[in-house]
Amino acid sequence: MADIKLSISSEELDDFYSYLYGDDNSTDLVNFTFDIGSIPCGAHRVPPAVQIFMTVFYMQIFLLAIPGNLVVGLVVGSSRHSLSPSDLFLFNLALADLLLAATLPLSAVSFLRGWIFGDLSCKLISMIVEINFYTSILLLVCISADRYMMVVHNATEGRGRSEGCLRLSWIACGCVWLLGFLLSVPVLVYSTSYSSMDNSTILECVERYTTSSASYWRFATRLLRHLLGFLLPLGTMMVFYGVTIARLVQTRGFRKQRAMRVIIAVVTAFLLCWCPYHLVMMVDTLMRENLVDSGCHRRHEIDRALLATRSLGLLNCCINPVLYAFVGEKFRSNLMKLLRKRGIVERESISRSFSRSTSSTSQGNNNALT
């Protein structure tokens, strides 16, 4: 399709004004200003090669994340007697990643054929993604708070403390899921299948604000994402972990806190995967609110950056099980015992694996995942 450029001179605008209001009306009363920024940009078209790549990429994440997070759930379920608050938070993190991964096949198909699943599925899928957006980082905040209490305030792992903290941890998990649900309601309301290209039957699942206060709602939703979904939780985690690590270094107890290795690895992986997306989305918000200069070229660059960084963020949902397997000694031990119980591996293999992890258990670290 050929591009069409429209050029209108000031004389032609004068003639048009005279045609509407007559020659007796002076056009000097009207000051015509041509604002190129007011012209809406055309929809960003994803090249076919990128569409195929993204479809394959999303399906690979799905195939890795589903079994990986299911294994995490089974290991935690088989270790209920030694479940710690951090284990419970990591289990809920695996559940959030599992729900997110379940949505990826529909997103993968939409790259090739557009959104063909209707408005209801668009709303539900968008809501699940948004819930994961909030619950993941809030659960990491809960983990950082638990580690802070354990190290800085010298909380013991006694039976009374474990039972009481575990009850509080269940309540905290319920509050996190409830808050994630409430914060995702605007996405549920405003997500719809919509064609952003003229004369096209290809639909996209997008947030579309059609009310008179559309700009206000869009800005309010973005502000919640930036503050409650990234900046405030990140600042809280940095404070907790900064104080915790400083105390461990002072007491030379970092080597004894084997659980910290897995937790720090999980937090680092989360930040590496999701920080680029949050930063690009902040730039996108500034551009939409006309707080920074923007044009069609920059608009399309941001669209491409959002696609790339969002895909990097989704990769996080299949990384955590790998970290547990390679960093968490107790997780490997419990996994091998679970495999022996199911008759998948022989007892001798379990004995060799268990002997390698006795050093961590002898120090009193009974975490199921770490």
C-alpha cells in the first residue's frame, strides 16, 4: 500500500474558511497552526519473522515453565512437615509463575493470527498477567522481610516460632493475592479485542479506555504499576536485604545462611528480567502524558522495546525452578527423595545425593526449597 502525504497551504486554508463563512468574514481572526504532533501514529507492524520468533519463544517458555513449577509444587507438598515461611512464599511465587505460563499459548497464537479468542478470554488472560505482575514482586518483599527477621532480630526456628510464623505467612500470602486481584480490576474492565489498524480484521488484546476520562484512568493505572508494582517494593527489598547482608557480614555468618543464596539468586533473576520492562514502560508513560518529546519514530521504538523487554520478563517464570535445582542443596535432596518414593530412581542414587547435602541439614536449615 502506497503512503499518501497531505500538504495544505495557508492560502488553501483561507479559501476553505471563506467557503464556510463567506467572504465578508475576515480570516485574520483565525490563526491556523499545523501541529505535527497531533497526527496519530500508524500502528506498529511486527515483521513476520519476528512474529514467528516470538511464537516459538513463548511456546518454549511454556514448555519449560509448566513442568518446572509443577515440580517445585510437588517438592514443597512432600515437605510440609519442614515448611518454612520463605518456602511458603516461594511456593506461591511458583504458583503465580504457573498461572502466567498457562496464558502463553494463547499469546503465542495471537502473534500469528491476532486475538481470535474473544473479549472474555482477553479480559481473563490480561487479568492473570496483571495479578502475576503484582504478586511476584510482593511475594519477594515478604521473603526479604522473613530473612530480615531471621537474621537481624535473631528469630529462632523453634517449633512455636515456626507454627506461628507459618500462620502469619499464610495470611500474608492471602493478602498478597487479594491485593493483586484488586489492583488488576482496571485491566479486567478495560481489556478488549480491538483492531488498531484501519480496514483490518486482525484484532489485538489491548487495554482500551473509551470513557471521557480515558487519559486519567490510563495514567492512574500506570502510576499504580510503577509505584506498587515496582518502585516501592524494590525500595523495600533493598532496605531489608541491605541490612540483612550487612549483619551477616559483620557476624561472619553469611556462609551459614545457605538459604540466602537461593533467595538472592531468585531476586537477582527477577530484577534482571523485569527491570528493563519497567524502565521502558515508565518512558512510555511519560510519552503518553506528553512529559517528554515524542514522535512516530520514537513511538515505534518504544513499542518494539516494550515487546522485547516484556518477553524478557516472561522468561523469569521458567528460571526459578532451574535456580532451585542448581543452587538449593536441600531442594535437590528433597527432589531425589520424592523421585525415590515414586520409584523413578534407585535408593543408591538417593543415598549419594543425600550424603552431599547433610552438611546443610546438620546446621539446622530445614527449608524445603533452599
